[in-house]
Amino acid sequence: MVQGTGSHSGKTLLAAALCRLFSRSGYRVAPFKAQNMSLNSSVTKDGAEISRAQAFQAFAAGVEAAADMNPILLKPKDTKTCQVIVQGRPRADLDYRQYTANFALTKGLEAVRDSYSRLASSFDVVVIEGAGCPAEVNLKRYDIANMRIAEMARAPVILVGNIDRGGVFAGLVGTISLLSKRERARVKGLVINNLRGDSTLLKPGIKIVQKATGKRVLGVIPHIPNLTLPQEDSVSLRDHTPSNLGRFEIAVVRLPRISNFTDFDPLCMIEDFKLRYVSFPSELGLPDLIILPGTKNTMSDLKWLMTEGLGAEILKLSKAEVPIIGICGGFQMLGKTVVDRKGIEDGLQTVQAGLSLLDITTEFEEYSKLTRRVSALAVGGGPILGQAGGSVVEGYEIHMGRTLLGPDARPAFKILDDKREEAFDGAVDSSGLVFGTYIHGLFDRPPMSEALLRYLALKKGLEPRTQDFRPVSQSWASSISLVADVVSRSLDILEIYRIVGLDPESVPETPDRESLSEPC
């Protein structure tokens, strides 16, 4: 089990790297995180919703993602309430007190045990990721993501801290000191992550940490630049800087409850695109394209959009023929009205006006959610979708609500893997400059990214530059292989194999592997 001194310590990436390394050694590996809180989710082959992080770790392990890898997913709807996804399906909206009093240690822990048991019986190795910090003493009684799970799985623990955020020595020592004696015994080693600089400068601190904790520091992982990896939650957007110095500027509205913003990672990889996130009308400027992303709460974020003045600014830019794309909740916002007569979104029975850029109406009729992987054909025509005409896009849907098209809207995509003959998705207006879709991962494969580039270049009378269009999964594969190589060189990987109970002789060869036979 990989635990951390806090959020963004490097747990997710270290767990993914170990999944890749153990898989290279010939073991069948599964990731596992009992409880994850994230608005970046993914859909498994059988339509279950799990965290994007565990789906990526499954990718790193070379196995198909499954609901059991993330039995509990918490999706924040506001500052107090989360939608609770249990083994891939929405169960209920609960606040913290309801969750801890009526769910966590009963039905929640039961689901966790069931899922872990199935994985453990099907795989050689299960790499477990903790959540936050195991020493959150105010929350520990109800913690079903850290030491309680390590005990359940009888798993040795590696504790990782992020030196880039400062306080790593205090974090490691403090975390160990706040654990019980039994829990401390389960921690078999410490890792310092994300160092920018000379690791020899850490030696005095490492000696102090090892003496104070009685735990060996297994190594220091350096900062690895220019990785293409999916982020787990919107905290990472605080560090986002506009990608590239491209000729075409894309503005993504950073909604308060933005979800699945990994949809836009592939656009950041294209040299001609400069992607930035905006929260205020003054930041919008005059981009070449505006994207309204997904959200966990369409009603609340639509109200915010209008109240903050971003809605009015988007309408002005639309009149100036700036193209606008809406994805999932952003698609719903582009319509005339969003109707929630049962209070499914936020407990309030509401009918709210949208941006009216598309002749559509969305209604939330039931709590159930549509989650599925899809293949679709761009059929909407117009200057943007027409560039992708005849091309197949692949992605996934995760949404509540049903959207109906009016006479002035036409479908944007035709769903190919739906048994119904007339299965369509999304909508596009008469100009073709405004369209929306429920399909996440729209840009993960080349067709739509290429279509955007061709349209924007044509609009400005420019020639599209030669770009390296490729599925984002290829970039993920290259990045996680690089991380696995760096982890293998930087840590005492032989000792980690011994800690896990694997044959050290099965450690895969790594290019330019350094000798780590001596302790730090």
C-alpha cells in the first residue's frame, strides 16, 4: 500500500509506477483505492463509473479497469455534500455526518471488503493507494481508505512525501508519530518525491528522519518534467499555465464544480493550441474557441455563470462568431432551459434559463445516471463538425438528465454502438459554430482535434502546421514507462520487491539502472 503525508504527495503516480514495474516482471497486477474523492472519473467496459486515477493505474498495469478497483467514489456536489458512487453506480447524496454515521463503517466498508476480496483472488499483486494522510486524527475513526484497509489486506505500507510543496521531513516524521504502534509497524519504508535539485543535499535531513522514525528512506524521486498524465482533481488547475505558445487560443471556463477536465489534456499537447482556464469575464478576452466543460452540478454552475457575468460575455463573443463547444454539463448550459422539478441536482425544484445558444431543453427526471463507452460518427455538419465528417470518435458518457432537441437544432453525433437505429448525441446550431455533446474524451483520439485545427487555420487563412496527432493513450504509455524507469533507478527497488514479498530476481531491467545496494 502506498500512503502519503497529504494530498498531492505522489501516491497516485507512485502506485501507477509500481503497477507498471510489477506488470513488467510478469505478475498480474490490479490497482485498488477503497475510497476516492474526485470529479475526474472514467467508465469501465461494463459501464461502471470509477475514479480516473484508478482507471489510469489499471492502464499502467496493462489490465482492464473494473469497478472493484475503486469501490467508493465520492463526487462533491457542493462544500458539504457528495454523490456516493458504490461499485460503479450512484447510491445517494450524503453530507459528511450522514456518510460517517450511516454508511462508511457499515455498507461502505462491506463494499470495500467485497471488492478487495475479488481482486485479491484474481490477481497476483494488488497495489493499494491510500487517500490524503493516514494521520488525520480528527477523521481517523471513520477512515476507510488508509490504515484500516492496510490491516484488512495485511499490506506493507510505503509512505511518500512531496518535497516540492515544502515540509517533507516534518510531514514524514509527523505522520509516523501520529500513528499507533501497530500502524507504525506496518510502515516499511519512506519515499521523498518530486525533488528539483541535488539529492545529496538531503542527506542530513534523511538521517534525522530515519533516526526519528526508525524507518528507512528508500530513495528520492526527482521531478520529472513534461509528463502527459491525467490529473485526479481540480487542485492541479491552480498550477496550470497556458499550454504552448500556439497560434489558436482556447478558453475553457473553469466552473466551480468542473469535472472531467482531463477532456482537454490532449489539446494541450498540440503545438498550435494555447489552452487556458478562465474564471472571470475579464480573463476571457477574445479567444479563438470557448469550451464549457462538464460539471457535477449543472444548476449551481449555470447560476454562477450568469451571476458572474461570464454568461453575458460568452453571448457577446458568440455574436462575434467565436465558436463555442459544450461538453456534458456545459452542453446542457448551452440550451434554452434546464429543468429539475424533483430537486435531483441540488435538492431544489428549479427551472433555470440557459444560454439559449442551442435549441435544446434538458430535464432531470430521475437519480439514475447514464454511464457507457461509446463510438460515434460526426454528423452535424457545419464548419467544425464538417471537418470531422465521416470520422469516428470514441469516448464515454457520464451524466444525469435527458436532453431534447427543438426544430432549430440537429444532432451532432450518431452513436454507432447503440442497438437503436436512430441513436444520436448532442446538438449543433444552424451556423455550425455552436455545438454540444455528452461524449467525454472527445479529443482523446485525433479526429476532433484535427478538425478543430483545420477549422481555426482556415478561419484565419493560415496553413495548419504538421502536428503529432496521436491517441492520448500513447502519450500516457510513454509517460508512465518513463516514470517507472525513474522510480526503478531512484528507489531501492530490490528492497521494495522484498517488502511486497516478490522475488527480487524478477525486477525488470531498467536503462542505466544505478546501484542502490547501500541505504540513503
